[in-house]
Amino acid sequence: MAIDRDSNVYTIVFATVMVVIVGGLLAFIASSLKPIQKANTTNEKMQNILQAIGLEEMRTLQRDEAGAIFNDFVKRRVTINYKGEILSDKSAADAIDPQDKLDAFNIDLRKEYSRAVKPILSANKGDDEAIKTALSQSEAIHFPIFICEKDGQKYYVLSASGKGLWDDVWGYIGFKADGETVNGAVFDHKGETPGLGSIITEAWFEDQFVGKTIAENGAFTPIKVLKPGKNLNNHQVDGISGATFTGVGVDEMLTRNLEVYYNFFKNNSEF
Amino acid sequence: MSEEKKSEPLFSKKNKALITNPLNSINPVTIQVLGICSALAVTVQMDNAIIMSLAVTAVLIIGNVLVSLMRNIIPGKIRIIVQLVIVAALVIIVDQVLKAYVYDVSKKLSVFVGLIITNCIIMGRLEAFALGNKSWASALDGLGNGIGYGLVLVVVAFFKEVFGSGTLTIPGLGKLTIIPESVYDMGYMDNGLMLLPPSSLFIVAVYIWVQKTRNPELIED
Amino acid sequence: MEYLNIFIKSAFIDNMVFTFFFGMCSYLAVSKTVKTAVGLGSAVIFVLVVTTPINYLLETLVLQEGALSWLGDEYATMDLSFLSFIMFIAVIASIVQLVEMLVEKFSPALYGALGIFLPLIAVNCAILGAALFMQQKQFANIGQATVYGLGSGFGWFIAIVLIAAIREKIKYSHIPGPMRGVGMAFLLTGLMGLAFLGFLGFEL
């Protein structure tokens, strides 16, 4: 062969051709699979929200089916901030526009947690008042509310995000029309220890929350995750043995987020 | 390779050895100590281990064949980078396909799919075998090493899952209960250690022990 | 404070070797003597401190969804994140190459010490692993990403130096034949991993 494989010209030509071919191929594959991937994540979120309502018929809901029935249940999507001001209010008739960052469905709580909430929590460690002041001043923190209806009954699905042992934990919690009694809960996590922390996604853990309340004598009372085997009142659930820190994370995120929602419902009785 | 005769059968003795050797005497994980990074981290459940092995085997075979086909045109100076690019491109494709069609699995494997790129088995085989051999032999070599890697993963995952959670998750069959409820009633408890990362290392160590006891010629001095 | 947290967390709690098994190949292959272990460990710290911030910039300015908005509004919806693997590995491979050349030119002594390890690093999963975790953890600024790189590298350094020290001593022990070498190294790493699990109790 006449080509000198060690010459600089050959090396550069080869590299250029390779980059063009590989780049083109990858761009083609990524863009053709993109819609399917996007649908997967959207459907998963819808599935989680629907299951959090806590209806028996939703237990076996598959991810692919969630998209079709989402609007039959979720009638209104509201976004509020820490102070309880309404930033966005959409009804089921308004399509979900991926560009509308304030639409409750598009609020990425995990991103907000790591970008905005986590720095505040670690900067003001131990000082609850300072944390609350800083959280209420931040404009990057939003709280989505999904108002659902089934057979004339109203349900609220609220969400929360925090940190477990290794990585993010988050969840959707469904409330009855009184805004105080839990009707369903769905949790998920990024990287908790499989078989220990990852149990928060299993039904027995999630089902414990059903029937618990976040109010006592008209004041906010958080739901606590205890060490397993204690006697429980209606603000407490059993933790998972061997996964204390995941439990602490779930506990913290519920306390921090649900208080905002509780105050909001208290001050806005029309919801 | 010029002395190889054209009429060599597809599964000659030499070619068969390309598949069987990596299962034992040159097993990529336990003997060559390659590709451990991803091997041990995805073994808490059987299905993850199986899918990871399939992904690695696929990348390994295709990467081997591609590099082998291109072995006469790759410039020597940027050899490593070219190999990395080929592997990285294949891995991106695997990742995108997993995300689109088996979303649940891709969620669990997360960053570990990306790490197939730096899985030393792949780079090692490309450099050591595919650069100097024909494509059919390279494909067999990829298959053999992929299976050898998968074998260790499956063994580790089996012990971790059965003793750690009492179940076995097999793709297509779902979660099977291996240890019956009655055993738990008698006071048996799952071994929590099995679910933690270090237990994979213990299992591989025992695996090596058994393997080298049966093949004393592999013992290091 | 945040920086110290990230450092301790990435070096001890999320130790690359003991909790994620990243960089195990070179960890087992180059841990026979403390001297070489220190060499490779330093090289890994160095490369991580350089590549993690570069990959962070790449991620936030080019790859992330909407990251290209600084080019103009029409680019605001571009999502190049599918390219991240290939971009990260390209950055790592070229930085390693660059570092190798610079070190060779300006500090032959250091090159003599680190030189042979540098090419190994491009395929060390700890480096790419740090880049991918960095992407996942969504650090708030480049400083945090750099500290994360430093911490992960330091954790890897400790791990390889510790095991090398043990392996140097263990030569004099009577170990059953089949467990000699790699087998024992696996077992030791497992035990050290258990010990490092104790750091999980840290509240940061």
C-alpha cells in the first residue's frame, strides 16, 4: 500500500473522517430515539402522580397507560412558592407545554433541591429559622400541586424532594380533600442501597402513610419516620431496619415540603 | 496471519478455544483482573447482572469486529483514541437504546452503562487481540470474553441476591422467591452484608479460590 | 464549609474504590509496592483535579439541555447530553496526553516517576466515573466540581496506598496457594470496604 499510516496528514484526515461519521451516526440515533425516551420519563411522572392519589384501581397502572388517562384525573395544576404565592394555575384543558417552566408538571424538584435547597440547608445547618428565611427568599424553589378528582371527590397530590443516604430521594403524596389526611404515597430514589434503602419504593412502606395526618389541633405536625418496632400514632410510620439514613432523608423532605403546602391550604380555603 | 489456510473451518479447535479459554484459564475478571469496576457494582440483583453482561458482550463483539476490520487503516499514533471513540460510540448507542426500550433497567444501571467505555476488558481485548487478528476470530474472542465476564457476574449476583434478599430476579420471569416464608418463620434472616458493596469482593475472592484450587497451574507464586 | 463537606464525602464516604469499585483494574495491578502506588495515586489526583472542572464547564456550557442558550435563543432548546460519554472520554484522553507531554518537557524527574502511569489513567474508570457522577450530582459551581475531583482523587490515593502497604507486608504470610496474589487482594479490599462503610455514620 502506498499510504503511509504514520504520516501526519493521514492521521488528521483519518481523525476528521472518523469524527464526522461517528458524530453523524450518534446524532441520528439520539434524535430518532429521543421522542420515545421523553415519553418514558413523562409517562413515569404521570404514573407516579396518579398512583399517589391512592385509588385502588391505580395500583396496577402501567407506565404506558398513564399518559392517556392523566387528564381524566388531574383537573388542575398549580405552582406556588415558599411564601404561598400562586405562580401558575392551569386546568386540565391547558396542554402541558414543555417550554413553560412554571407549569406544575414541569417543575423539576430534584434539580431545585440540589441547585437551590441543598446549599441553603448546609449553609444554615442547625438554625431552623435561618433556613426558613433563606428558603422563602429564594426564587428558584417551587412547589407543584396537582388537584385531582374522582367521583366528585377531590384529592391533592403534592411532591417533595430531598436526600437519602447516597443520593436523591423524592416522592408524591396524595391528600384527601381536607388537605391533611394522606391518601397515598409514592417514593422513588436515585441510588439508595438495593434491598435496604430502596425498600422505600415498596408498597408496604408507602402504604403505611395512608391515613396519617399532618395536622394536630390546627397546627402543622410532620409525619415522622421512626425506627421500626415502636408504637405508632397517626403522625408516625415505621422506618426500614438497616436503612436509617434513607428514613431520615424521607422524614426531612416531608417535613420541609409539607409544611409549605399545609400553610398554603390553610390560607387559601378556596382550594 | 498469512500461514492460516483459507479453508479453516469456522469452528476449528483454535477458534473454539477462543470461546472456552476466557471461561476458565484466562477469565477476564478473576485471572486477568479486568473489568472489575462495573462487574461488582451491578450485582445486587440478577437481572441487572444479566443485562450488564449482555451489554458488555454486545459492545465487546461489535467493537472487536470493527477494530479488526479497521486494523490496517488505523493510524498508529492515535490508536488508543480511535479505539476509545469506537467504544464510546457503541456505548452511547447501547445507552440510548436501553433508555428508549427498557427504561426501568436503564434507571437502575445509570452511570454504570457509561462505565462500559472504560471497562478494561474492552480496551484490553481491542488492543491485545482485535488489532492483530481477523474479524471472525475477533468476534469469537469478544464472545468468549463477554461470556467469561458474564459468568462471574451471574455467580456473584446469585449469591448476593439469594442470601441478601431471599429472591432471584430473572428477566422475563420477574422476582422469584427462593427462600420460602416458612424458613423466615423459623428465625432465618437475610444477610444484610450481602447487599453491601464489599460482599461482592468476598464472593469473587472465594470464586478465585475455588477456581485456582481446581486448576493449580493458575496459582501465582 | 460546603467545600469541606464535598471533599470529605467524596474522599471517605463515597470512596471511589471501596464503595463504587472504580479504577479497580489499575488498583489491583499497580498495588504491589507502596512506591508505585504513591506514583499512580498522585497521577490520578492530578488528572482528576484538571479534568473534572473542564468536564464541568463542558457539561454546563455545551452538553446540558438548554446549555447552549448563550449562543442565542434559537439554541436554547438544544440537548446534546447524549454526547456526554464521548466528550468526557475525549477530554480525559487528550488531557492525559497533554499532561504527559508537558510533564516530560518541563519536569523530567516527575515524568520519570509518573510517566509510565499516565497512559494507564485514560482508561481508569475512576476518572470517567468522577465525570459522570459530577454530571449527576449537578454541582452549583465550578469550585465545588473541582473539590469533588480533588476529593475523589484523594480517596483513590488513600485506597491504593493502603492496600499496597498491606500487600508489601503480606508477602511474608503463609497464605493458601490459590489465594495468593489477586485472591487475597480482593479479600483485603472487601475488608477495607467494610471498614470504610463506617464513615457512613458521619453527618455532614
